Amino acid sequence: MPYKHYKAEVIEVVIADSEGGKNFEKSGDRAVDISTMRRWVRQFKERGAQAAGWLHSILSTVYDAHVGSIELRNRTLMQQLSRLLLEYPAPRSGVILGRANIILTTHNCGFL
């Protein structure tokens, strides 16, 4: 997310907890304002499915690799992103959101 003031790891924990049904307001860094965490979750819900679609499309058109839709069904958006990222040659390290953003911006698809 552009102009963020928190580490990607903190943002990712909040989003993952939200998707997992946990109380994300108790997640991550206690210094993060609750309204900020709510904004992260809302923005991810708005952009996450689109990002997964872009990653799926790039994977198919650029790398000629595929992940079946059935395999992604019944997974959270974060789990879908994680699974799709396994098929990309790079980057191999870092948090899910950071790796997804690197791939998306490299292929001019925007960012999460």
C-alpha cells in the first residue's frame, strides 16, 4: 500500500487474522490505530480478488503455468495469493503482500 507507515509484516498479520475469523483489532502492533487496521482489511477486500486474478493471468500468459480454480476454491484471499506465488520464479522470500506487489508492479498491474 503506498505511503504506508507500518511494516508489511504487521499489515499482513492483521489481514490474515481478519480472514481467519480472529479479532484482527488485537493483532499486530499495539501502536496501530484500530481505524487503520480496519482500513487495511477493507482495502484488501477491495483489491485482493483483483490481485489474485491478475497473478493468475500473468502466470498463465507470461510463464505458461497454471493453478487450477478448484485448488483455489474455499481458500481465503491471502491463501490464494500465497499459492499463486509458489509458481513464480522470483521473488522467493518476503511477505506475501510484498511479493505479490513486486510481481504486479513489474507487470504494470498496480499493487495491493
